[in-house]
Amino acid sequence: NAGVMQNPRHLVRRRGQEARLRCSPMKGHSHVYWYRQLPEEGLKFMVYLQKENIIDESGMPKERFSAEFPKEGPSILRIQQVVRGDSAAYFCASSQIAGVIYEQFFGPGTRLTVL
Amino acid sequence: QKEVEQNSGPLSVPEGAIASLNCTYSDRGSQSFFWYRQYSGKSPELIMSIYSNGDKEDGRFTAQLNKASQYVSLLIRDSQPSDSATYLCAVTRERGAQKLVFGQGTRLTINP
């Protein structure tokens, strides 16, 4: 399966703990995007990364959230000291570097529940 | 004014009929437009992309773009119960890789 992979699919954390969400893009894709979908709300952009570079983090909360896409390995979205309001579905998408329209393909998502 | 607006629905359409979904956007600089389908509890699935004025057809789906009026629509012909889902309209400001700005989505129900 050459699709976008995310793990874990479900993650439960207690308030104050750290959450690490991983995303492996589709084969041949070098652009990774993270989106968050709060319950009963729309998808919101968080951050756009290429290998070893953060291109656009305009949607990232200023505190507690960080993202990386190292030269080797998956992209990581890290949430420190989680709070109940962080409970949401976090989706990763990837796109390729060639073509006119950079279509983004989504992974299955990580459902984060903060107790 | 929201950047991307959709009627939240629910939109009910009888099986076999044409479902018409509409989306308007506020930024005249928007370049690329996308329709995604999202089943409850699942991730968005890309249906169509369009960036030129006019129609683009793919099977039972037709995307229509009118940049002068700043709207994009999705037509689903011969609607099937399996088409029941939330349809998300998304736009980017540039043709290159950029963040997607999503509408709230339209919930579509196809009645057998």
C-alpha cells in the first residue's frame, strides 16, 4: 500500500502528557501537511513541511505544538502538555513535487483523546 | 466573511438524481480548487481538482469553476446511496504546493 501512513490511529493521553503523531508520505511525495479537525468543525491547516524544512507554520498554535520532517524517517507532530481542547482528529497529507496542481492525499488520521 | 463557504446541509437527493454541491470563496487570488469526500469517522478522499474556468468531468462527477463569480460546484450524476457523505470544498491561493483552506462541508444524503 503506497498511501499516506499515520500512526498511531488512536492515542489517549492525560492532561499534561506529550503526544507524538507520525506521518509517512506517499512514495515519491516530499511535501507533508498537517491538518486538525475538531469535533463538528472543519479541517484547519496547521503546518507544511518539506524534508528538514518548515515551509509554512501559520496554522500552528504558538505554544506546545511543533513539527518536523527529518531527512530520514516520518514527519512528527508533537504536542506538549496536552489539554482537553487538543482532542481532535489530526490528519497528515502529502503531495508530489511535479505537476500543475499539487493534489494532496490524506492519511487515515490520528484520533487524539485527552482525558 | 469566511474564506470558503458551503451550505452545511443536509442535502437530500433521491437515488439516481443529480446532486449539486456549491462553494464560494472570498480570495480572488485563489488558483486551485478541490473537492474531497469524507465519510463519518474517516479521512478526506480527493474526488476532483480544477484550476481552469469551465467544466471538468471524471466519471459521474463534474466540477465547475467560475472565477469571475468566485464559485466552484460539484455535480454528481446518477447518485448512489454510497455517495452519502460530507463533501468538502478546498482552495489554495497558488498553484504550487500550498495550504488548503477548507469550507465547513456539505452533508449529502442519497435516499434509496
